[in-house]
Amino acid sequence: MATKKTDNEPNKDSSPLSKLFGSKTRAKLLELFFSNIGKAYYVREITRVIDEQIHSVRRELTNLTNLGLIKSETYENKIYYSANKKHPFSKPMQEIFAKNIDAGEVVEVKRVTWEDSIRPVKNELKALAISNRLPGQDGLDMLIIGDDRMRKLTRWAETIEKKQGRPVNYAIMSENDYVYRKSARDKFLLDFWRLEITDTIDPDNIF
């Protein structure tokens, strides 16, 4: 009589990461969160992305949350999960999942950084800040400082939105406008800086 294999049972075809972390689903979740360090996901979105059963995903999310490796926040009756960047193992996890491990071979994977992404507008962009705003949460995803008189920054932001496949809230300001609003303690800016900021590019210390 055939028996159903559970996610934690040995699997001769399991990847090195599955063997390392003891569970295929757990390994996939850790890779999802720590290779996308600034993003948050809800449960059904996770099941689609990693292609695993929802009961296995829920179980491992609970385990990883209890360990403190991931954190959860609730918005509009949905629980969103993301990597806990303050955990002492966060950096090692990011280093592990910056590599693609297959059949014992380690292959370096080049990940696109914001420094790479801004190259088309490097002459127009003065500074950039990226937040970890969750869906349903008020505020901006990107604060862009620079010269948009030719609308290059606007077109660039629209391209970023298409690549991410979701609506992106952004604001574009000139350097003078930003400095003035910052000095006036503009509520719009204060609310943005209260969000979790995941990346900044600010060579001239405008922020």
C-alpha cells in the first residue's frame, strides 16, 4: 500500500538546501525572503511563488516566525511576512541565498541592485530612497530627488513599476523642493521617513 510522503521525510532528489534546512518548503521560504530582503508577502501569494501546499507553507511560516528569522504584520485583514533584517543570522542567510546551489555546485547569481537600476537616469537622479511599504499601508515606495524637467525620472519610475508587476507609489522632487520641505518639517516627508527604509542612494547627503 502506498504511503503519502510528508514534507519532512527524506527525499533522494532533494536539493542541498533542503537537506541543510531539513525541509523543502522551509528552504524555499528562506530563499524567497532572504533573496528579496525588502519585500513582504501574504500566504496565498507565497504558495503561488514557491509552488508548495498551503498547509506546509503555514507550518513553516509559524516555525520561522517563532525562530525570529521572519516577521509578520497585518494590513487590511491580511498577514504579510518578510525577512527579519535585525536577526543575527540575517546577513549569513542573505549570503547563502545570493548563491544558487544545484547538485553540489555553487553558481554565483548576479542580482540587480538599485545602483544598477538607476544607470539610465544617473545624470538626472540626485538621491533615491526605497521603503518597505506593505500593500494597504499609506505612504510612498520610492522618494526620488532630481531633475525631471525632461520627464526622464517619471519614465524611469514607470519602468520600475512595470518590472515589479505591481503599483508603485512614488514622488519626484527637485533638490531645492526637497530641502525646503524638509526644513519646514513637511508631514508628507515625515510620514515617509517613519516607514522602514530598505535602500538609499544619496552621494551628496541630501537626505
